[in-house]
Amino acid sequence: MTQDNERVELLWREEDARPGLSPDRVVAAAVEVADAEGLAGLSMRKVAEHLGFTTMSLYRHVPSREHLVDLMRDAVLDAPAPDDTGAPWRERLETAVRHGWELRKRHPWLAEERSTRHLPGPNALAHYEHLLSILASTSLPPAEVVAAAGLLGRFLDAEALALVQAARAERDSGVSDEEFWGARDGLWSRMSRYPTLTALWETGGFEQPDPFEFGLALLLDGVELRIAQREGTRDETCAMCGGPIEQPASGRPRAYCSRSCQQRAYRSRKR
């Protein structure tokens, strides 16, 4: 726990403008190494060599490689995309996700070390806040706002990870994906026993659209459908969890399905 607190303090530090070696210089050099070689090729020694310092000198500014990756993530995220709050929610959400995709294309290693326990810095939380604010402006209940933001983030990471894996396989083997699969004659000769796969292959089914564009459109369509459903049942679902509400026969309509959800909503407003 102490180490985690140290990582948070380092992530939320003030920028150091003094000359000489600093956490910011170490992070900038580490980003250059990771952009070229991925996280697998990142080490404190390589970063030190890149800067022209000894490895031990880096540890005075960044305690470990784990701390360094935290700092790198937050540094490359920078500020969220500009947001036109007067635009429709779908347009705003698409802009935000595309901005995240451009970041991951420039820095695919962002998706390499996947974990539910990454400690966020100020830039990471600004991006998350931006995504949440767009979704919260719709009729989605709070739990579905958070779930939709998480789904979109995982989609971005999955697509970025596919870029990482393809680049790594080509770099390690010296053979492109097209060359690799084109040389698998022994596999193709056995495909005829799978009629659906064969028919799709012969009719161009595997000439796929851009996976990011297809996935993004599909996800946004799903979110749009969910919002439309919530618009039609706004007074019948819990404002906290999205569950059904049993409305009283008379009197004031209920906004929450249970006392527990009502208390959670009250606590969230008090934070």
C-alpha cells in the first residue's frame, strides 16, 4: 500500500523545470524507447543509455520500471479531445473515441500491459471524466454510463493490442501476415470440410472492413439503441442502477428501486 501511495504521489507531482535529469526527461526518453520497441523492449538500462546517464541515476527520479510505465501512460495521454458540448452526444462520443484511437496508433504499447489496477494520473482521469460526461448527458442510468465507458475503453485497447501483436510477429519473424498465411498450403487444402467457412471465403467474406471503423460503428449503434430504450422507460428504471422500479399506485413516483440505491445516490452527491 505504501508503494501504491508513492506511485500516486509521483503521478500527481508538479512539473520539474530545473535543468539536468528529471522525471519528465526520463519519461520522455522511455516513451521514445517504447514507441520503437514496445513495452517488452523497455528497461531502465535502455532508457539510461538513451539519455547518456547511468542506470542508477534514473532510480533517483523514478523508483522502478513499474512507476515509469505509470508515468509514461499519463504523459502520452495529454489532454482530451476538444469537445463541442452543443453537438449531439453520438458525435461527441465518436470524436472522443477516435482521439483515443489516434493516441494508441502513435503509442500502441498503451494497450500492452492490461490490468484493472492501473493507477491513473491527472491526464488519464481527465480522459475518463470526458467520456463519462458525454455518456452522463444521455438517459443512461449511472451504472450503465460507467459500463459503456469501460466497454469503449476495452475496445480501444483490444484494437491497439492487435496492432502490437501484428507488428511484433512481423518484427520477430521478418515475415508479414500476408506472407505467413499465403504459405500455409497444407491448411488451405483441408478447408473444404468446413462448408460455411469455405463459402464465406469464396464470396469475399474475409475481405474485411477496417476493424476499428466496423467495431466503433457497431458499439455506437448499440449505445444509441440502449439510450433509446432508456428514453422510453425513463420513469420505470432506477436512476442509480438501471433496474426496474415498482411504482406506487398513487403519490410521488420513485426514482430508485430500493433504499440502498437511494442511499448510494445521496452519498455520491455528497462527495
